[in-house]
Amino acid sequence: GQLLALVKDDSSRLRQLVFKYLVRMKLSADTVSKLALSDYTDVREFTMNFILRNYHRDAAILDALYDLILDEEIKIRLIAIKAIWQCLTEDRYDILEQSLTDNEPDVRNLAAQLLLGSSDPAAKKIMAKFMATNKTVDIKFLRELNLASELHKIAKARPEGWRTKVIAALNNKSMTLKKAAIDVIITIRDPQLVNSLREYLDNNINEDLQNYLYKKISEERE
């Protein structure tokens, strides 16, 4: 009780110290819901992360997500919406469908991206209905983001033919996919893919891509 009281302290340094202890504790759903309504952004962020780590052990703490998807901080709203989707809550399709017409462009785009990336018929039905009557999201761009995300997953799992898919992304017209391919190549440092990247840059003058490559290399060295 005394430890939880300290998350109301004005000192952010003290709150951060308290989080280190709370993260190891078993918090009740009621406590988690109260933390989700804190005036402090860092407390609400901690609550969001606590839910994602512990909802498998106590599904009741998911109730706090419904306050967090309405949070005043857009970054917390986005994480909460992703969590609703990842945790497979029963009403996730309703929430994402509502999010498609949210006032915030980032919320609309996230909802569309999640639904577009799903093979579930319910998700496809929602997007087909939405796309027939709305032009508030860049569907082409969001499809590319999903493909870029899949590229990272493929590179981790490395199924048969994974290098071919990375090279295909590098040669795609989409700069989003080209950058995703560079991210994978620089991170994994597979000799065959490094050679493919070198050959591509030798044969294609693309200043934006070269600058992106140099930036990624610098980040890796830091």
C-alpha cells in the first residue's frame, strides 16, 4: 500500500524507482485500473507495459486497456490499441472498426494497418466495407508497412528462400520496402545479402537510399 502511494509523488525519479519494485509484484485488476487513470504519463506507460507482461496470468487486468485506448497521450493510445489486438480481446474487431474513423490520423492508420495485416475473414470484411466509403488512410502505404514487418519476421525465422524475399524487397519500387531490406541486411550481416546490397548500389544511383544505409551503419556502430 505504501509503495503504491509513492506513484502519486511529484518526483518522476522516485516514481521510476517505484516501478522497479512494482514490476515484480502481483497487482490486482483494481489496482491496475487505478494506475491506468494516473495523472502522470510515465505511470500510465508503466501500467500499459505491466498489462502486456502479465495478462496471461490474470486476464482481468485487461479491463484497464479500455481507459488507456482513450488516453490523452497518443503514444499510449496506440500501444493500447495494439494490445487489444494482440491480446485477442473478444471486442477487438469492434474497437478497431471504430478506430478507423478516429479523429487522430495515427489511430486510423494503425487500425487499418492491423486489419490489413490480418488473414481473418472478419478483418477483411471490415476493411472492404471501410475502403468502399472512406479515403482517410493510405492503404497502399499501409500494405507496404505490413510487408516490411513480414520481412523482419522472415529474416528472423529464415525459412527456405528467405534471402530471395529480402533481395526482392531491395529491388521493389517502394522505398519503404527498400529500407526494410537494408535494415535486415545490416542487422543480420549475411555475406550473400551484403554482396547483393553492394551490387545493387553499384548499379543503381539512389542518394536517399545511400544516405539511409550510412545512417543505419552509424547506428549499428554506436
